[in-house]
Amino acid sequence: MNNSMNDFMLELLSDYKTEAFEHIQTIQNGLIQLENEPDMVVRKQLIEVIFRETHSLKGASRVVNQAEPEKLCMQLESHFSLLKQHILELTADYYTLYNKTCDLLSALIEAISKPELKPSVTLIQQIIRQLELALDALRKKPAETINNKPDSETNIKIETETVHVGETEALESKKTSILTHENDTIRISAQKLNEILLQTDEFVTVKNSIEYFGIQFQLISNQISDLRHNKHNHNAISNDNPLYDERDTVAETIKKLDEDLISLSAQFQLFRHTFERQIGELQIDVKKTLLLPLRTLFLNTPKMLRDLCVHSGKTVEFELSGDSIEIDRRILEDLKDPIMHLLRNCIDHGIELPAQRKAKNKPEKGNISIQIKILPDKKIEITIGDDGAGINKNKLLEKAVKASIISPEEAHLLTDEQKNHLIFKSGLSSAEIITDLSGRGLGMSIVEEKILRNGGKIEIESEENIGTRFRITLPQTLNVYRGVVVRVSGNYFSIAVVYIERVIRQSVSEIRTVESKKCIFYADKTIAVVELSELLNLPKAIHHSTKQNTLHLLIVSFAGEQLALVVDKISGEFEGMLKDMGSQLKHVKNITGVTMLGSGKLVSVLNIAELMSKANNYTSSNNYKLTNNEVPEAQKRILIAEDSITIRSMLRSYVESAGYYVKTAVDGLQAYQYLQQERYDLVVSDVEMPRMNGFELTAGIRQNTSYSDLPVVLVTALETADDKQRGLEAGANAYIVKSSFEQSTLLDTIKRLI
């Protein structure tokens, strides 16, 4: 297999992993709600959602040859296909089995990139066997209503684990969110859109004001030009006639121009302030459209707490309030890991075992709460608390001193707050032993790092045997981009200031070589020095500063690591807007987006995470070239409609490799919209898609006189004779079954049709 195919398969597997985890997340959320949902209508909806998600994951797994996830999904699909036919009362054993299956699926998907984590063959076979036995038992159960008790003779025998997680507010807010992918789209209220529309309408007055000032400045410019012309004529006339003098007229004109300029300047300043206010208000309202309710962050919390309780033998009730408050979705994404680590910390370090709590005259069931509120300064406060054992400050100090994080002398000077904050030090943990839950001292370090990166802070309050509270304060929206502009090999780039610790000039004589790497000694640390031009595969420039034997260095930091980047020139700091590279250039390495300087010049913003990773494992690489997005007139155009990102990526790569121009759509409706906007020579479509399926898309194409003769190829998992007949009746020119799919078959079919 050549390198290009290897790269493609790696990219395809990466897309598959992302899609698979989304499917598993939705299945798990559905199971949690189904277990606690008495309403029959909602139960039917949830069963349908779980069935569809399982079916989609099965198809994606088959495409990338992941046989074990495919088998597990096939078993789950059979269960929920049967449940769709008649609603049954499932015992706790079934839910335990389904959750174990989801956990196994997650482990198998994670093992794609980390083979050492792959579950044993014995465990996989055991779960599949249990699913088979449970399905047989399910088939024997008579059709029952939701209120019927299960037949004891058909109960399945599974090793059960009792978990007590109290009913929560989070479970009551999930009836509709489970049916949609809230992270894929943003729901914007009509009121928010109307407010933005009204503000954009106000820019008509801005346009008129700009035209007015343009006319006024032009008039004054013309007057100045006339004045210069008259002055020239006046000099000529005065040479011929000494009695001629227009000094009074010129002086009056200059005075009038001065008065006009002063008045116009005052008007312009007023206009500028008004315009800045309008821009500010519009920015605020547009940012509001990026806000998502925080409840999307806690959809999986009950499942996670359930699993943690099973593992630790503890019982808790979970309380959540204020989760309807909205926050920037970009901050929301970065909060997932910190919230998970804090909740694990509450279970593992905070909540005691039932017997221990009873001995302390506490309820045997612990309490974990999350309270969210919005502060007067528009910041969001998230408080995560437990009523557990609290932080043992003396033990924490002992470990910090032993790990040389602080000296014995410093330990005596710390306040209670400073002692509590020691848990955020990397490598320090208050756990007695290392387990798969905690003890490595890394989780809490990550918590603080991600919160600080988003402009927030975290505070701790803890009392022994009373409990611990973590108070997180974050901005509701992200600020505008702030960066430093640097020049490298004649090119200009920007680096976000959040990653820059210092900008320094370093003497060449102070550069050292340590283990074949160039380094400097800075702030009591040894930091690697790398030419930014090398990381970007640019020709190395001669640094002007080397004439003075000094180099321009940027000390950048990410995820606890530091690096000194050598640049040719540092042009200063600025504020602006960061824009992504767009779908066509999303795979460009080392670049995270572009921004515009005040002069109107566009500069690329560097991806520090990728650059630092490349610097740590630096090897020479080939230059990359951006391709022109224009499509040659002779190149055939193919439209692909497929809702699975994994299969969509695979089909696109296959067709593009054959020399065709390809555009993709996420479902039939989007594909139909594209057909109305652009010309295509052929359509490749899945059948089972949301909004408009492949049969409906094909029928719509045949009914539109503009492209009724457009060839349509259906590529689907539906393989019965009835399905094929339905596709042909809709007007498809070819029908390819995914289970027997081959690249050559698709390409040969396309070639025959166009």
C-alpha cells in the first residue's frame, strides 16, 4: 500500500472515530433516559433514536473494516428492532448489558489509535454471547404494555451491579435534546435574529453618512485646488499689474476652509463614536448567537456517575441547577474535560463509602451538586460541590514537600487557599494509591490549564468531613483575537498572545547544544530553540540581528511545554478577528486561521499546538502546495450525498482520485439545494438520510425538467430485492450495495453513465 493510501486510511479512520463516539454518546444518553422514562410516547421516540444510531454506527464500522464494533452493533440493532415492534418493560439487567456494550464499543474505537488498550477477545466474545442470550429471552416475551411486570421465567442472567444515582434535573431536561445533535447545529431564536436584522438595517444611515463625508471632503479638496490655481494666476497677474491685489480674497477663502474643516472634523468624530457604538452592539448580539445552554455539557453526567459509583461501591444523588444559562460554545467544548475530572475527583476523593458515612452520622448516600449562575459582570459561575471528606491539607502539604514542589519553609507560610491550590500542581495527588480513577496528579492540572486558557479562574473551599466546593468563573463569550505579528523568510505570520510568555533578544553566544538540540537557559529552565522557518518549511533567511550577534526569540508555551521560536522580525501586537481557513483548506498544516491587520493585509495565524508537536519530533518534510480551487471546464462534476462522515470521506476520496471534481452534501435536502445552484454531471447518494432520503432525492431529480436526465447512483446498506426495486422505480440508474462495495465498481459505474 503506497503512502498516499496509508494517509487516506488514517484520515478515514480519524473521521470514523469522531463519528463513532458521537453515535455512542447518543446511544448512552438514550439508554439513561429510557431507563427512567415512564411515558410511552417518549419511550418509542428514544427506542427509534437508539435503533437509528446503532444502525448508522454499524454501517460506518463495516466501511472501515472494524468487524468487532460491527458485530456488537448488529446485536444491539437486533434488540432495538424487536423493541420497536412492541414496547417491553426491560429489567435492570438489560440496561446493564446495553451500557456494558457501549463501554466496550468505546474501548474498541479508542483502540484503533491505541492498540495496547484493546479489550481482550474473551471479553468481546462474552458480551456478544450475553447479547445473543438476552435477545433469545426478549423474543420469548409476550407483547406487554409499559406497566406490565416482566415474566420471571424469561429473565436473563447477567452479573449485575447496583448503582444508585438520584433522579436529577438533568434527566428532566433531556427529553428533546436527545433527539437532536445540539453540537452540530445552533438553534437561534427568532428574537435574536430580529435584533441583529434591525441593527444591520441601521447601517443604511452609516452608508449615507459615509457618502455625505465623502462629498464634503471632495468639495473642500476642490476649493483647495481652485485656491492653488487662483494663487498661480494671481502671481502672473501681479507681475503684469502691480496695482492688482487679491490677498484679502485669498485670506477669506482660507479662513472659510479652516472653519469648514473644523466643523466637518467635529461631525466626523461624532459619527465615529456612533459607528463604534453600533459595531459594539452588533458584535454583542452576534456573539449571543454562539451561545449554547450549559445543559449540553451535562447530558452524559448521569451515565458517568453511574459507572463511577459501580466502580467505587459508593452511592450518590446528583443535583443540577441553572443549566439553562448560556455560554459560548467554544468555551463549552473546552469545559468537557475539566468538568469530568472534577466530578471524578468528587467521587474518588470526596464521597466516602456508605459504611464510613454512616460512622460519621452522615446519610449513606452522598450528594454531588452543580450550581450555575450568571454574575452581574456577565461572567458565568459554576460551583461543583460534594458533602464528602474534604481536603486533608496536612497530607497534601507532606506530599508537596516530598515531591519538591515547595520547601518545608514555604509550607509553613501558605494560607488555606494556597494549600488547597496545591492539588493543581502537576504530579501531585492526595490519593493513597494509583488507580484507573486517580492518583497520577495530572487530571487537576489539566482542569486549571483549560480554565485559565479560556480567561477564567478556579477557587476551592474545603472543610474536612464537611465537603469541598470548586468555584469556576468564566467569561460568557470569547474576546476578539489578540496576536503578535512576526516576519519569517519574507512572510508575515501571527501568533496568539495567549501562547506567548516573553519576547526576548538572545545572544548567539548563549545558545547551547543539549543532546543535539539547540537550547537556551531561561527562567531556570532549559528551552529548545527552533527556527520557525524550518517548522514551516520555508527558506532560511539571514537574520539581520545576527550582525549584532543576537536573535529575536518568542518563548511560547502550550500544555505545560515551552519552546523558543527564532524569527526575523517582531512587528508588534494587535487586535483583530480570527477566521478559519474554510472547508477547502481545513487540512493545511500548522495554520489555524487568518486575520486582517489595520492596513488591510491578511496574515496567517499559526497553530502552536501543531508546531510544538512537530518541534518535539522534528524531521525534514516536503513543502506543501495549495491547489487552485477553480474547476477546469472539462472536468466532470460529481455530487455525493451521504450522512455518515466516514463513508462520505471515503466516497469523496475514491471519486476525486479518479480525476473528478467532487462536492459533498450531508443529506438529500442539501444535495437537492446544491443542484439548484450549480451544474453536476452525476449524483451518488445514500438512501437512509435525515430530512430527504435517497429515494426522495432521486424522485425529485426526475421531476425537475432542468436536470431530469441527470444520472443517479444509489450506494446503500439496503440490499433486499424490494429496496432495489424501489430505487429503480424512483429513477436511479444504478444501485450498489455497501456490503459488497468495491472502489472499482463505483468508478466503473460512473464512467459508464457519464
